[in-house]
Amino acid sequence: MDDRCTNCDVARQLAPGLIAEVGGRAEVIRQPRTAAESRQLHTAAFACHTRSIRHTSQRLDPALDPFPLALDERVHLCGHNAPHTAAANSYLVRRPSGSVMMVDTPRWSSALADRYAALGPLTDVLLTHRDHAAHGRRYADHFGARLWIHEGDLDAAPDADRVLRGTEPVEIGEGMIAHPLPGHTEGSVLYVADERYCFSGDSFYWSRTTGDIEVAENVTWHSIHELAASLARTAERLRFEWLLPGHGDRKRLPATEMAQRMRGLTARARHMQPQPIDFTAMRW
């Protein structure tokens, strides 16, 4: 692991037990011992936005690149996280008709686009907020897809094809509901597919440290008070099993338990106060 690591947590999500946080950055704490562990380490290496995980004397073998990586039968992790989106995770979600939607974007590559196209015709690129907009237009144009963003963050993608407005949920495609959730940024949105998958952007995430759903109150650019109000307005409307954030870990739990944890998060958020921006305070 070289010194370009930004401690984004992506590698630790994908190779637990092999990569850990040491001194405020990720480090390979031991070498893989099995074929499965070797696949985990390569998965982390091909996701790393700084390409910091590498062999001392040879290049990564492209044949070992697992992306897009199936999380289940409907959702794939794009991998190849982009420096211009602060290493955010991005996803491909297959719709019942056979089409595909992309939620946030990986680094741009025509070769990667070809891989993603193998899952089905990509019709929409859904941006959760301004920080993850970097390659949205490029992917949308490549696929002839619609680019979506909320009006609150429109200056980050002024040429978007579809603009979400206000704070009410809206169905934007088969089984895909957009829930505007201002707080992390003015135009933050979460997308819920099939009452099963919640793509939360940077609004909330699963923390391994606390073992619960958390808000990154130390990295809330717009207003923690508005985020608390958004959660109070929205949480009871949500039903999902998979929490799939841009930053922070993923988690699958029964929908009833996710609903209970969202109520707990909403209650905690009421008491949150503005904090200085501090990436080192993230409770991964």
C-alpha cells in the first residue's frame, strides 16, 4: 500500500482481515493465504481510487479484475472508484424489464463502460449529490442515457436531462423512487429500488465502528439541522433491506430491522449540532 492512500475505507470494505486502518490510513496487514483471500485483495486493488494497492514488482493482472461485482441478482458494485468523486462507491441496478440504472459513477473508461453494458441497456444515470457528479455526463452520453440530479445541486451538472425538485418522493422509473434528502448537500437524494435497495449517497451509511446506521455529521456540507428534518420527514416512508451508500460500508438486514434502525437514526439526528469539516473523524 503506497503513501497516496486517502483512508477512504473502500479497501477495508472489500478485503476485511487483510487491510486495516493503521495510523490514519489503510495498510495491508497480512498477505492472502487462500485463493479466496487473493480474490478479495485484488477486488480491493481494482476498486482503489489512487491505485495504492499493488505488487512490489509487477502490474495488476487485468484478468483478476472482478468488476462489475454482483452483490445479489439485481445490484452490482461498479468498482474502479474515481478520484474526482472522493472514491465514492457506485452501483448498477438491473430493472425487471432488463434495463440498467447507474447510481453515481466510477472513473470514466470506455472499456469499463463496455463491461457495464454487458448487464443490459443502461437508461439512466442517477446522481445522489454534487460530490459524485464528475463522470455523470460522460457515462450518460456514452449510453444515450438520462442524467438525473436535484435542483439544489444543479450547478454540479447543469446539463442534466432530468431535474428533481422539492422534497416529495417521485417515481422516476420502474420501481425506482427518488427521495430528496437535503442536508449533506442542498440537493442530496437517495434512491430506493423495489422497496429493497436504498442507495443513500452520503446521507447515511453503515458504520462497522458503531454497528449501526450513521450520519457523517463531521462531513455535512450544507446543514445537519436540515438533514435531521429530512430524516424526520422521510424515514417512515422508506422500506429497504440493502443499505448501499457512496461512502461507508454496505449492510443487508431484514426490512423491519432497517426500519427500526432508521427510527433510531432519526431520533439521534434531532440532537446533532454543526461540526467542523473533519474527514479524520469518520466512524468507519
